[in-house]
Amino acid sequence: MNKKYYDANKELWDEFARLHYETESEDYSVKSFLEGQTTLKSYELKEMGNVKGKSLLHLQCHFGLDTLSWAREGATVTGIDISSEGIRLAKLLAKQTKLEAIFIESNLYDLPKVLSEKFDIVYTSIGVLCWLNDLKEWGKIITHFLKPGGFFYIAETHPFSMVFDDQTKDIKELQVYYNYFHDPKPMEFIADGSYASDEIKIEPKKEYEWAHSMSDIINSLIEAGLRIEFLNEYPFSTWQQFPFAECGPDGFFRLRNQKAEIPLLFTLKAVK
């Protein structure tokens, strides 16, 4: 990855890690987690099944809430992230909760240089793929770290939902705005706040993101030697992607007053 893009995104995620750790929000409640609440979603727990006694590698783990939630489920966990602050805070949380975990600061693409272990499960979740410029290499890295018979699991914002306008204030319906297909040149944005809360503001920073189609995602895993076991698509999201999305009693966001229902989330499991 271009150093300019990497450095900018790392700086942003160092800032996000501090903010999300210190500021209570629906997405990141450290207080609730320390009181014993899991951050894992119902579909993850159902689709991944019993992880007790299994080794799990969490790619792009932020500051470790999901990683440590899997440790509470009985997995032996390792989390990696590009953010120095994220990894520091993840280690702090592990110490506070007395949960066994390994956290490593690393660019995902450099991980084979710093980690030699193989895992039963490789896991990643929500808001991760847009920060990666090369999914073919991503697929190879996943396969590299899986034991024979092990599986990869991802829960992620559906790429189709990412083509719609999320920038215009007070927009009331879905309007196509972004390209669906991948471009090696990233989209450049200015981040002046956190996606976790409208009230959290930061000094404006540049960020760089890449679009990836569903075929990009699936083919990168197949080409890396994995067998797709399932692909599920859901009409809800874990976050308020659009102003007209409303949170239901189950904690998931669904579109309201739209002409049609679209997939907002997908999950995928692939086996080595």
C-alpha cells in the first residue's frame, strides 16, 4: 500500500481508538464490556458456532472488544491492527478483564513477517474491507494463517449498500452516488468526526478508502484456495448507515419509508 495512504489511515485510527475507548457510544461501550457484556452479534454467535478451545486470529481488531469477547466464548485469541493506540488499549483491556490474548501492531499485508502461528479460525468484522487496497493479497494472507480444515468468517457492510449517498444532509431516500466497482486509486475523504457518534468531533484528517464488489470478495477467497460454505445477506445493519435508517428492538438498523429493501449486511464463511 502507498505509504501516504497507509500513514494517513493509521493516524486516523490512532485517533479513533482513543475516542472510542474514552467515549461511551452504542458502538463502543467499554463500561458495559468491563461489566461482562459481549460485543458479538447474534448472527456471529449462531453462524460461527462453538469456538471453545479453538485458536482465533482477528484481523483489523481495533482496540480488541470483539477479540476479547471471543476469548470470553472460550477461544484462544490473537488480534492485529495497524493502530498503535488500538493495540495499546486492547492490551490494557485484556489486563483489566484478566483475559488471555495476544495483540500485535501490524499492517495486515506485513503480518506473515511477524506472526508464524496457524489458526483454526480467521475472523474479521464490520467496516474493514474499505481500508484494504488489495483483496487478492488479503485472501492469500487469510489462507496462509488457516490450519487445514480451519475456516474464515467475515461479517461486513454489504458492498451494494455502499454505492448510495451517505454525505448529503437530510437526504430522504436512496440515491446512487459512489462507484460499485474497485478502482486502484482510493477515494479521499476528510474525517472531522467519528462514525460512532455525531457528537464526537476531531481535528480534520484525510482518509483513504477503496470500493470492493461482492465478486471481488468471493473470488479473492476462492483464488486463495478456500471453499465458500455460505454467503448470507441481511436487510439490516449494525450502524446507522443512512439518516432514514432506524434502530429496532433487536439493536439492528433497517431502512424506513423506502421504495425497496436492499441488503445492508452480509456474512460469509469459507473453509480451507
